Amino acid sequence: MTEKMPNQPSPPSQPWMASVLTLFPDMFPGPLAQSLAGKALAAGLWSLKVTDIRPYGVGVHHKVDDPPFGGGPGMVMRPDVMAAALAAASEGLPDDTAKIYLSPRGKRLDQALVRELASRSGVLLVCGRYEGVDQRVIDAADLTEISIGDYVLSGGEMAAQVLIDAVVRLLDGVMGNPIAHQQDSFENGLLEHPLYTHPRDWGGKVVPEILLSGDHGRIAKWRHEAAIALTRERRPDLLEKWLKSEGKEDHSKGKKPTK
Ligand SMILES: C[S@@+](CC[C@H](N)C(=O)[O-])C[C@H]1O[C@@H](n2cnc3c(N)ncnc32)[C@H](O)[C@@H]1O
């Protein structure tokens, strides 16, 4: 069921791979089987390996967790079980594969990190459950902890899916228009400008005149200024970083984009 995508180059000999360790293998590919990521998966532009942790559990019941030493609530995923599952999931992965434990304690995922992960051969993603994974296996396997935001999910699976989705759309051939993502929020350090489509007049709300002018130079300038204004209003932290990286000062505080 290979679906041809627009502007799609031949799949690379070894496509970008996500190797996922989870107690819930049926959660994959899940939403990643749909839309852009799903078409790209079917087209061989990336690949997915899912390793079920459960068979590596100990005893007749394949136990994967135990209470924390030192007391406290919940259960912790055992290092012996996780190490065995990790060995299976890592088999044959290229050396530059990023080894990641999805964790709210980790470095926050952002577009720069997503781009970095897209430049590698792939990622190994450990999805935690319960209270998390025993520290010794995180250290022994040299896993980098990555968080998708300052909130706590019940498991790492959806975080893994967020990370994979963000990476996959950057891979060669995945987007219909290969430069489309260059205008996305964060790609150039700013939030994206406002977007408009048909109808021109929607219940009295009209599209900014300049976007109908056909003057690409003026449109680009308007969009750039609108992106700056929006970023200033919603994410002054981002704007400050962007101004610094551009060696600029903010002369237009309070200015709104011209309509
Ligand atoms: C209930 S959480 C454990 C939270 C952990 N006790 C703590 O306070 O840091 C279970 C698992 O969900 C995943 N998880 C939860 N929140 C996450 C987040 N913000 N980003 C990435 N993974 C997350 C991790 O894999 C974690 O091991």
C-alpha cells in the first residue's frame, strides 16, 4: 500500500527510523498512520520498529516494575527488564541514533532539537509508565531525557508520537512543498504570520488588502512585520532571542501590522 506523494524523491536506502520501546505496542503507529506521517511511512520515507517491553519481564507474569527503594507511591520500571528490551530495540541501529527517554524531567523539545533529530539516522525512544524508569538503566544506556512540555502524561507513548510527527514532516520528500516548513513558526525564530484564504469577505471580515495586491515583495514585507508583531505580543522571549540573533534592536514596540 505504497502511496505516491507529490515531489517525492526515491526513498533513501536506510530511511530515518524510530525504534520505540513501550508496554503498549498497540498504541503504534496510532495517529502516525494518518495524514502526512502515515503516507510517508507507507512510502518508506521513514520506518518504525516497536518493541514490546512485556516479554522481557521477569517471572511467570513477566513483571516489569517494582516499588521504589526508599518508599513512596507508585512503581518503577526495573533496570534488568529495560536493559534486555533496550538491547533488542537497539539491534542494528546506526551509531548516530539518538537514544532518548521521554520524561517530564528532560530537556524541552523545541524546533531546533527536532531539526537536530531529523539530521540523524533515527531515534530510539523509551516510553516510561508508572513513576518512571530506574535511574541506573538511564545512566547505563546513556539515554537523553526529553520532555514535550511542563505537564505530566500517564505514559511516554504520546510524547514519542509528538516527537516522531515533528521530525517526520522535516524529512526529505514528506511535505508536498519541500520549503513549506521554512515558513513555519520557530523555523526562523519567529511565530508565523496570520493566514487567510477564500472567501475574501467572510461575513464582513475581509482579507488584508495587501495580500490581494500580487506584489510579492510587499506581501513578504507585510508577513515579516506581522510575524514580528505577533511574536512580540505572544512570545516576547522568542522575539528577544530573534532580535539578538539578527543583531537588531526593537524599534517598533507597540506597532501593529498594517492591514
Ligand atoms: C506518570 S509519568 C511519570 C512522571 C514522573 N514520576 C515524574 O514526576 O517526573 C510516566 C511516564 O510518562 C512519560 N511522560 C510524562 N510526562 C511527560 C512529558 N511531559 N514529556 C515526555 N514524557 C512524559 C514518561 O515516559 C514517564 O516515565
